[in-house]
Amino acid sequence: MRISTNQLFDRSIKSVLDNQGDISDIQQQLSSGKKLLRPSDDPVGAAKVVRLTEELDQIEQFKRNNDLLKSSLDQEEAVLRNIKSSMDKARQLMVQAGNGIYGDIDREAIAIEVGQIRDEVFDLMNSRNANGEYIFSGYQTGTPAFIYDPTATGNKYQYQGDDGVNKIQVSENVNLQANSNGKEVFEDVLARLKTSITASTATSASSTITQQAAFDQFHKDNYDLLTPANNDYRITVLPGGNQVQIDNIGTGATVGTVGYTSGEPFTFKGIEFNITGGPGNTVDFTLQPPEKENFAEILNDFYIALNDDNMTEKQFREELNDALVGTDNGLVSLANANSGLGGRLNVASSVYVSNLDLEITNKQARSDIEDVDYAEAVSELSKQETALQAAQATFARVTGLSLFDYI
């Protein structure tokens, strides 16, 4: 095989340039700390690095979402804690107002404080976050959760939001509720369950709920939402005049028999009846449908009762019992909301730790693929420098073999 002078020169130059290129690559690896300078260096590894980088970017976003979620939940927790404190204080005032030795002046003083608590609770139910969004308005974050309408015939404190709850994604498979809507926490508070006498053939008849828990259970077990007639009951004074029988008018079923003395009270399922009448007389009563009130409305109704000088003591006691039961149910609603909030905070913290672990694992996997091994790279640099020196020395020797050197 014959090799021309041009071929000798070309091969020698190519050898030198290749070695210089290899040295340049190693120098870039050492300066950048990255083993993969271009996808062609390791196509499979480069694809893995892209995927791992995307996953790490996603985890970083989940961490930011988690921080945002915790901030939102912490703010809501603070608001609920303040509302609970206010409702606890209001309940104490209700108990004080029920003290038999308190007169009109005392009740007026209590009314002033109850009014201030009502306004405070109303403001807290319309709390806003740092972005100016209403926390408890559901999806309607630009609308106040509650408004006060003094001209309304029913509830004057009205919910303006919706049933929506905003959720934040904190991991690939976990979305957590970032807020509670005011309807669920403050609006849907069950009011005191009641009954009323609707008809009577007796000389006189009255009823009062004296054992609320027993009546609530009776109402829960027997109230028929679909068939209103099944909520009507009839008390009949039996022959002999020493017993009464209670029947469900709608179903015709007998639900109880109680000892009876005309003009003296008797109790049935937590309801105290006082009937004056003889055998054959009847008294009809009905279970009233469950109603719901919001926190501000409960306090406002009690505030009005405290300021009503024309209200009889019996009427005031009814209003007081309404307020106490409504407040207790409201406190239960607050406790449930706090429990749900605390559960979401615990899940958020757990997911955050999981994301940190996953981030460390992915970073390690990406580092194993793309990061340079400095000891190996320095050794390779020395090797390539030696190869370049050999190529340069060979080039000088080969280019000196021309016939012109012998002429």
C-alpha cells in the first residue's frame, strides 16, 4: 500500500485535532461539572435526565403549592379560633341572662356586649386573605361571604357565596381542600327543634319542651320529610280521665300512653303538656320542620330578645333556649371544621416530607447520570494530554521523511 505525502499530513493533522477535541471535552466537563455535554454523548442517559428534570420541576411546584396551602389553612384556623372564642363568650352571656335575678337593666347591658360580639363574628365570617379574596365565599372569592339586609323578612344575615371549595394539588395524586365555604361552617347550623299545638278540644292546653335531648331524639326518629301528615300527633284523654293516648294522625299508630291528671303537667318525649279537660278531649300537636341559622343570625335574634321590653318571661325563656341550642350546634360545626382543617394540615405535612424524599432520590439519580466524576476526568485529561503529545511528536517525525530532506 502506497501512502502519499498528503495522506501523511492529513492523518497526522486529524490525529492531533482529535486529541485536542477530546481534551477540550474533558476540560468542559471539569469546568461545568457535567459529564453529558451533548445528547449524543449518551442518548439514553440524556433522555433520563430530561425526564428526571421535569419531575424535579414538578416536585418544586408541589412544594410551593404546599406552602400556599398551609398558609391558607393557618389563616382559616386563626379565624375559626377567634370565632369560637367569641361564641364561647356569647354563650356565657346567654347563661348570665337566664339568671332569675337579672332585671331589664342587666339584660340591656348584656345586649350591648352581645351586639358587639355579633358584629365581630359577622366581620370574621367575611375574612379575606392577603390577595383580598373572601375566604368563606366558596368559588365566589370576590363576593363577601355574608351580607346584612335589615329589610329582609326572614334571615337578615344572608350567605352570598356558593358551595364550592378550592383545592390545591400538593403531589401527583393528592389534591387538598384549601378553604371551607361559609355555608357549610356558618350557615347550615341546625336551629332548636320545636313542636306546636295546632288544635284542641280541651278547656286549655299548652306545651313546653323541657328535655331538649329527649325531644331531639324523638324528632330525629319520627320526623317524616316526605309525608308532612305523618308529623301530626293527637293526644286523647282516655275514658276514666286518668290516662292520655298519643297517636300519629298520619299513620294511625299509637306511640305512647301516659298517666294524666287534668290541669297538671305530664311529659312525653321531652315535651311537657298541661291540659285541662276530660275523657274524649283531644289536643293535636305537630313536629316542626328542622330550620337552620347562621352564627350572626343566632346572636342577632338573642340581641333583639334582650332589648324587647314587651316580651314575657316565658317568651324570653324560649328565645334563650333557642339561642343556647343554636350556639351549641354552632360550636359543634366549628369543631368539625377545625377537625377537617387539622386533618388536611397533617396530610399536607406528610405529603411535603414525601416530596422531599422523592426530590432527593431523583436528584441522586440525575447526578449519577450527568454529573462528572472528577477523579476519573482528571485521570482522563492526563491520558489525553499524553496522547496529544505523542501525536504531535509523531507528526514532526513523519513530516521529516520527505525526499527533500536528503537532497
